[in-house]
Amino acid sequence: MGAIVRNLPAEPWEKGIGPGIVDKKIMGPNDSNFMLMGLAKMEPGVKSPPHRHRYTQIFYFIEGQGQVVVDGQAHEVGPGSVARFVHAEEHTVINPGPGPLSLIEVRVLPRGQTVWE
């Protein structure tokens, strides 16, 4: 089981879903069998690859301005914006710049599912 209290600034940034994207695990697979949580940061000019999941995913944006494209429809996002994907919607996040775009991500497996896909 992971630590109850962690010093997140001391945790390493890891390679994210695509080039120019990094993340830090706040709560990983060793902490829970149904939920993951992390910080993600995108450099200016970066776009995540379009993708979908079989689990719920929530983004809470904390820094920067960008767009979330959900099933082809673009939505502007910034600090305080929340994006929820609960029905396997195709989504991508775009950071047009000029600065980084940072968010907190939460993933929750459906009851009975045990594999992160």
C-alpha cells in the first residue's frame, strides 16, 4: 500500500500519453484497485492523441488555457474547468499556448472491471 502522506513535488514526472505531456501519480495502482489520480502537464503547442477509455475519466484544469475536443466538438477550458468522460467518448486535449496546461486527472473503473484499458 502506498504512503498515506506524500510529498508530491519530490515525485518524478513521467512520460505521458504523448510527446510534450508528462504526469505524476498521486494515487496509483498500488494504492487502489479501482481508482487512479494524477497531475498532468502539457507543453505549449501540444495535442494529446484522440482516444477513448472503458472507464470514467475526469479532468480538473488548474493552469493554462486550452481546448478539449469531445466526439468532434471543441470546448474551451481553463483554470476551474472540469471535463468528464463517462460513456467512452473520444477525446483529445489541445494546448495552443503560450504557457503550460496543467490538470488533475481521476480515473475510476466500472464495478466488476479490473483492467485499465
